[in-house]
Amino acid sequence: MGIYTNRKVLNMATIGLLSLGVGSALLIFYNYLETPHLILKDQILLDALKFSGLNDSLSANTTTQMTLLQIKNDGKALVLDDKTLKNTCCAGASPVGTFDEYVWEVHIVKKLTTYHGNEWHYYIDASNGTLLESSHEDVIFPKN
């Protein structure tokens, strides 16, 4: 009778551990499907500099500002914290024709002289790095 009891306990332990493993795998899979997979801020910045024709040696006197946006179905953009993906504010503009997506808004300013420079503005899809919208302007800085 002792061998039968040990085998029964072993079978129950095996079934319990398998159930725990399957449950854990389902939770990990659910989390994977529910969490957006976004390209990192540093990689998007490198892409934006490349779109601008800038590299490390040409990026002196350059300032950048990056904002992660979540475009809702109504076309409104929410500003998100890029580490927690929590809503921090509302944004005024969003790229035309994008709905229910995560988008990096990148603004680059390159000072050429004290009063003159270039300005680039990009919207880049945060999931695949596709350039959605861009603009480039020559800018004149005000005298201090």
C-alpha cells in the first residue's frame, strides 16, 4: 500500500507543477500580447538624426526633444511617459491619418550660427520606425 500512496502523491505533484507551469505560460503570453512593443527612444533618435542628415560628428550645437504620443481613435494624441506608458497630458497635434497607434514626436534644432539654424520635426511610428510625417525649416533665432 505504501508504493501506491507514493505514486499517487507523485502523480498529484506532477499534475500540480504542470498546471502551475501552464498557468504561468498563459500569464506571460497574455502580458506579451497586451503590452505594446515599442522601439527605444535612443534608436528613434538615431533614426531621426539619420533622416536629418546628421551624425555624431555633425550633431554639435544640436538640441532634440522627443515625446511619446498615443493616438486615440478620435485622432487626439495623448502624451505618455515613455518609461511607464502612463498618460501625462494631452497633445495638440497628431500626424494625419494615424489612429490607435504609438508615435514618437521628434523635434531637432541645429544652430549653424548665433542667429541662424535648421529645424526638423518628425512623427515616427513607435512600433516599426516608419517615418509618418516630416518637416524641415530654416530658422532665425531672436537676438537676446
